[in-house]
Amino acid sequence: MAVIENLNVYFEQQKKDTLKRKLTKRGYDGANSGRRTSGWVTPSTSANAEITPGLSKLRDRSRDLVRNNPYANKGLRVFVANAVGTGIIPSIKDKKTQKLWKKWVKECDADGQLNFYGLQRLMGRTIPESGECLIRFRYRRPEDGMAVPLQIQVLEPDYLDMNKNELLKTGGHIQNGIEYDPIGRRAAYWLYKEHPGENSIKFKSMESSRVIAEDIIHVYDKLRPGQARGVPIFAPVMITSNDLDEYEEATLVRKAAEACITAIVESDDESRTLGGETIEADTQRRLEELAPGMIEYLSIGEKITFNNPPASTGYGEYVNTRLHAIAAGIGITYEQMTGDLSQVNYSSIRAGTLDFRREVEQFQWLTFIPMVCERIIDVWLKTAALSNSGIKQDQEIEWTTPKWDWVDPLKDIKGEELEIGNNLKSWSEGARQRGYNPQDLMNEIIADRKMFAEAGIPYPSDKDIPITTPPEN
């Protein structure tokens, strides 16, 4: 009887516990607390609170990966080659402005080494590697003899004084080297005069100075509202990449050990030797050697055994899985990062390439062009208008990104012809997508047609249209 009562009490308690769990169960399993999520710590912090404490370490480790990890290095090069290529080019309709721009492009670098598109590559590499990039406008004197008295200087984010934090009497504040006005707009940046990690013979002062926000472009991939600093593209895969490096090194050591052959001879006769014999000078130990094809006869009672280390397995599968994870974290395809095309066909590589291109286009049109290209051309036009009365400050500028190389040119060209022929795309848009300036391309076509007509040769696209030979003068 007592057993039955105990069972009833037990089952009643089970019902209460079940009901309690149902009442307290959240709508999403991911929000439940239990054994499986006991170690999952998720603080409700802002983007800046998460980025600031580890930004320097993330930046340093990202650069180390690019220097020493071949996959990280290749991944960065692939991203920059597709995002910036040989340059994102502005389409300027006014011929005088376009001529002035082409001249300034060659002298815009404050360091005097690169042209504007070379600086774009430098910016495009710094942003994913360091998480962000600083671009400073340097105004020049008229007597410097430049087409437009303006140059740009590309700086690493290390120049920004992270330790500069204070409240201002004006109602604004400085956070991590960025000064904000009372309504939250960026008013200035506090920059070091030299890179904090530079080995320079010049006297270095670690005091930062104020530079107004109009003279600085702070470009980074903004992923959360209120995010003030950027993080390197390798942040999600740093641990994975480092683990893979250590695994490959450990496997190399193991393989070297597996390749070693050790012979052990058991004998009661100390004068007995096996193969060639030498005496070590320091310890007077006897060293014996095994030669290929050697035949050795052992005495009675002697025995020889060889070591047989177990071979390591699973190396290829593990490395392949880790490389897929690293490529996914960076935002490129496995084939682009490794050059391994053994497991793809036309359809799969095309699908992967199209998805990658969408991510690159997001960076181009939502980050790099509005933050960098449009800002630079606006300041350039303003400076050019002030220094040259024939240049208008308000001009409509369109940007041409690097062309995409088609996976199957014949099919893609036919598809584009249908789009343009059915008015689903303009000819100018198609030209820009191919990396050409529409106006420059049209001028070249006109010049080519004139040259072909003068020679009496049909233009390639007009082979079925009879050509009338121009009359002789």
C-alpha cells in the first residue's frame, strides 16, 4: 500500500514538473536554458562594446595570417582582385572635367608612388585585412603646379587614437579617437602623427592631434547600427586558420617520424656490430648504419626488430573540411581560395561564382563607392571648381566597376544581347558591367568605324551589310 502511495506521489510530481516546463518553455528553442546551452554566454552588448576591447588583437592576428598563411593570403588577393580589380572608374560627361581628372589621377598620391586606381587597390586591401581604412585629404598650394591642388593619403587604422575618450564641454564626446558633436555626427578624428608601430629614427610623440571630419574618410564595412569601427574579414575564421596551421605542422612532424626506420638488435655479445660502425667522438657511443640492399647474418641468439609506427589517416578529409569553413567565413568560394577545381562542374562553379559576385557587388555599391569614390569625387570637384573657373562643382557622376569574366562567354553574350534587344538593359549599363566607360567606348567605336570605312573593310559587326567605299578626293 505504501508503495502505491509513493508511486502516486511520484507521478503527481512528474505531472507538475511537466506542466511547469510547458509554462516556462520559450517560443524559440534557441532561447531555452539547459544542459546543451549552459556554456553559451551571450551578453546584450552593443557593437562598439564587443569590437573595442579586441580590435587591436584582431587586426594584428589578421595581418599575421595574411603574411604567413597561404590560404588567407590568397583569399584576400581574390577578394581585392574582384572588388577593385584595376580600378573603379568614374564616367564624367563634361570633356574638360574628364581631361582634368585624367591628369589628376596620375598625381593624386600624397606619397608620390601610385595613381588613383593603385590607391583604390591599397584601400581595398586595407579594409578587409585591417577591418577599416583612413583616407586623408591633403590640400596643396597653387604654386605646387598640380592639375587640382589636392592629394589623398591612405593611412592604416592604427593612426586613430583608441585611448582618446572624454566628454566635451560643448555637449559632444570623444569615443575611441572619434569626436562626435552634440547630436551624434562625426566632427573630428584624433590621429597620431606617425604609425604607433613604426621603427623610425625621428622623435615620436604618442600624442594625437585633432583633424576635422571633412578632411578624413573612415571606411569600413558597417554591419550593425551604431557600429563605429570595422573588424577584419578574417575575424570569424582566425581560430580555425590557426588550428589548421598547427594541425598541418603536427602532421608533418608525425610523417617525418613515420619515415624513420629504427633497427633494434638484441645480443649478449658487445663486440657484435650490424652494418657499418662509427664511434661518436663525444660520448664514445657506437653508431651503426643500415645500407640499401645490405644482407646481414646474425649470430646464434641474436634477434633484430624494426619499429613500425602507425600511419596517420584522415588528413585530407580534415583539411578539406577546414578549408571549406575558412572560405565560407571569408566570403569566397573554396575553389577560389585553393585553386582546386577537381570537384566542380560547369553548373556548380557558375552557381558559386554568381553568389560570390553578389557579395562583392554589395561591398562595391554599398560600402566602397559611397564611402570612398563618391566622397573623393565630391571633394575633388569642389576643389577643382575653386581653382579652375571652367569646372562645374555639381556634375552627375556614374561609376564603372571592373568587368566580370564570364564562365561561358558564348552563352552569357547571347543572354546579354537578348536583354539589350528587349530593352531590359541599356547599352551603357552593359558597357559599365563589362568595365568600360560608355562614352570612351563609344568614341573608340566611332573612330574604328571611320578607320574601317576609309580602308574599305567591313566593320566586324556589320559583315552582312554592304560597305560603300568612300569616293576619292
